[in-house]
Amino acid sequence: MLPTPTYRLYGEKTAETPGFWVHCETIRVRSSRYRWEIRPHKHDDFFQILYLETGPCTALLGALETTVTPPALLTVPPRVRHGFRFAEETQGLVITLLTSHLSAAPDRLSESLSAPQSLPLPPNSPDAAYLVETLRRLSAEFAERRPNRDALMAAYTALLLQLTARLCHERAAPSDRGEDRLDQLTGLIHRHFRDHRPVSFYAAELGLSLTHLNRVIKAATGLAPSDLIAAKLLDEAKRDLIFSRAPIQEISYRLGFSDPAYFSRFFVKQTGQPPLMWRRDQQARMEGSAKPHGTAEAF
């Protein structure tokens, strides 16, 4: 897989402009330049909000691709891989904020916005209607040079984030989508466990902070994500040790360990035995269970 490019703001140097902290534009203005497709990329320093007013959109957020039906809001935290395909009739807004502007956000707000979201905006929701009006006012204020512009944009931004966090929180299941996150993490582990990726890689792929991923998986399983990764490696190691005659060195390389000695230390830590001893014990146990227990004496 090719590496995902990291842009400042669609490849531009907007963040280097003195006093820059927010940018607003329409989806049409930006995406029409690229034939209505924004290819997968990420930003280190930006938090983005997309308001989809009309027209369909296919969004890639982290490792997940989803079709978004308007009206809806999409949130993209920093360092999350994302891309979009719009229809020509799509209308909406893109709001980009410097993450430093969010650094003082309350814990609940920060947690609610730490994962990418595709958030429907119910037409009968007063909060959703107020959020859309706030988006429009922020965009209009950005486009015009009027008195108190920065102060009003800061106020609209704070309100926008709080309303978004509330709608995200109300939409989330009581389990904080723990089962869904567990399924997603398990799928990623199955694809990448031989690469020995750190937990931070999986958090980024799922669009979560490291703390959030640990909390959700701990609540769902009682284990840390690192435990699930180790368990997958151990299961594969045991399968190879039992059902193949491959030497320990070959198995270790097959599982992505660069050093067989490190594989042995990992195995001992998990099972209490070196892999060769464990294999011999298992083979002896299976051979013992396969032997006949003797014949009954004739009456």
C-alpha cells in the first residue's frame, strides 16, 4: 500500500499565514477543481468539519468507507486518513480548524471529537437546526471583513463544536459502540499482526486517540488492545508449532519476528515455556490421548 500523503491544507501553506486558525469554503469550490474527488490524505495540524447539505458523498474515514446521505455532518480529527467522492450536485461547507485552537477543549468535548464521525442531522432536531445556522453564520463571517470578525468566529466555532459533541454523544450507544470498535480492531489485527504495528497504528486507522481506543476495548473485553495483538500472535505460533514441523527459527520469521530469540522470550512470557518445550509437551499429550486405554477382561 502506498503511503498516505500528509498535507497542510489540500497541499497549500495556509497555516503559515499569520493569525490563521480557521478556514471556510464550500464543497463545490474545492472539489470541483479535482473532478469531485478528494483522494485519501491526512493532516497533522487540522480538525475538519464537513457539512453535507444536498447531494450524495462517499467518505473514507480511517479504514472505513461509508456512503453519507444529506443532511449530515462529517468530523475528521487530525492524523486520520480521509478522502471523499462527491456528486456534481453536492452542496455543503468545509470548516478547517487548527488543532491548537482545540487544545483547551473540555475533556468530554475532546473525547467526543477524537474519532471521525458521520453524523445525520435530523430535520426535527432543534440542536441540528441551530448547528446548521451556526455553520452558515461562521462561513459568512469568514467571507466578510466586518467589525469584531475574529471574536464572532471564535464564538461560532465554540458553539459549533459543543453542538457537534452533543449530537455525537446522544447518537452513540451506551456501550460507546464498543462491539463495533472491537470488530473493527479484530479485523485490523488479523491483517497486520505479522507487521508488529504499535497500538497507536490501530488507533489511527480507527480514527481514535490511543486513550479512547484503550478505554473502549478495555470496557468491551477487559483486555488492552496490546493483549489482543499478543493473543493473535500466540494463537498463530501455537498453530504452527502443533500442525507443522517447521523449526522455531522459521516460525519466528513467519510471524514477523526479526530475531528468533525475541520470539522465544515472547512465547515464554505468554505460556511459561520455551516454544520447543511447549511443542514437545503438546505432542506427547496428543500421542498419549490417542493410545488405547487397554481392553476389558473377558467374563
